Amino acid sequence: MQQKATSKDVKSIPRKNILIYGVGSLGSYLVAKLYAAGHNVDVIGRERAQEVGDVLYINGQKHKFPKVSNTLDPSKKYDYVFLTSKYYDLKTNLESIMNSGLRFDTVVSIQNTYFDSLFYYHLVKDRPFVTLSVFEGFNLQKDQLKVVEFAGWFVEDDVLGKDIYLLLKDAGVNISLTDDINAKRAEKTIYNCALNVFSATYDKTYHELYQDKDAFAEMKEVFSESYDVMSEIVPLRSKKVLFNNLLTILKTMDHYASTHQDVKRNKKTEISFINGFIIDMGKKMNIPTPRNRAIVNKFIEKYPELY
């Protein structure tokens, strides 16, 4: 069961010291929101974050943006470190933070795919490690960020999760508590399998994919395969419920997937950790995934260096 906040749930949060590490579209949104809420926010990012400058426009609304750095300052002490980089960089970035001598209390990871969070507790030496799942669309072009809301952000309904929930809710983030964050990560993986690779391969927005009968038929089959695999790993809501949610995304969002943004910038994608994960797990569980294989092969033919 997920819980929505009410005005009684959220009180003004004392100023916190926060590091946002690995800033792209979603990370830039988080930086601007937490900075506007009055927190001390440091930003580690490269090209995309540096393009923003000192102002970020979120859906046309002006937000101040703090200075971006390339290096960690080991003299700093943070209440929270948010990791918003791609999944393939997560282990490396965690190791960089731990090896830097940086002092911090809680690590928060925001990822697009399903993974075993227990592995990362070892890397952070048993410090609090919280994962978030985000069901919204983000598209960053220099200092202009377009955000398309859907189901919002989710965090586990436990002591650590409630702490992050209050922090982000106070900053104006559309976040909810859930009693099963693994299920939310699994659902996000299924949606990403059925959306991201198609948007990148066919160079279409979600709505354009919905209008393309052939592409939509492929997407339905990839969704079904992905659900069959993930539902063997994590108990999920019905396939019909999740597919109806997918239809809402396709019908209402005139928006490119983040993977489409990656290929336009000639940047490595997470497809091997999303559709590739489904293919690998399907093989282990003897669940056929021919449609996932077919669209991945189309992508690799088009972008062999970006898989």
C-alpha cells in the first residue's frame, strides 16, 4: 500500500547539508528543489550540470542553481548524499565517495532498473542506504528542464524512508511512501523495457509510439514478456493494471525517453541493465523473451557503441 502525504505530514525541515552526485535531468530537478527549500546543496556533475549555469527553468519556472564542481571535498560533512547517475556508474561512484574520505550520514540512490540493494550496503560499510523509484519524465536542454508528472516518487515506508520522504515532500517533490519498494523498482523496470528502447530506436515520443500501430504491437509484447519475468522475482499488481498505466503514459505524454536523450548525446545507455536484464533472467528461468531480444538487436544495429 502506498501513502500520500497531507499537509499535516510535513513540517518545515531544518537546513541540511546535501550532496547531489552525478547530475543529469532528474538530478538537476532534485538540486533545484532542495536548493529552493533552503538547504546547503553541493553538486558534482559534468557536462549537463555545467550547462545549466546559475538558473534552471523547470517547466518555465525560474529556480536558482548552485555552483557545480567536478571534485569531492573531503573536508565536507553531509547529512545526505544523493546518487542520480546511471546504474552502470553506481558502484564506481559509491567507491569514489568512500575512498575520498568524505563524511556523510545517509546515501540515497535513484535508479531506473531493478537491482539487489543489499550488495551496496557492503560498499557503504553498513551506513544507511536508501533507494528511490521515480515515475516521472525529465528532459533537460541546457537551462530548460521539462518535467512530466505521472505517479511520482516512491520510497520505502520505514524509518529511513520516512526521513527522506519528509525531506523531499517539504521541498515540493511529489513523493509517496510504499510498503514494497522492490515492487516499485520492478514495475519501473517493466515500463522502461516497454518504453525507453523504443523511443531511442525509433526516434519517437511516447505518444508517437502509441500512434504507430507496428511499434505499439511490439511494445505490448515486450511489456508482457517483461512482466512475466519480473513477476517471478517480485509479487506484482496484475498485468492488466500495469498495462493500463502504461497506456496512460503513451496516450498523454508527448515526451522522449531518457534513453532517447542519451543516444542524442552519444552517451552509453542502460538498456543492457533493463531489457538485457529481462533477457538474462528469462533465460535462467526458462521464460522466452524473443521480443526483448528483437528490439535490443535493432538498437544495437543502430547504436552499437551505446548498448
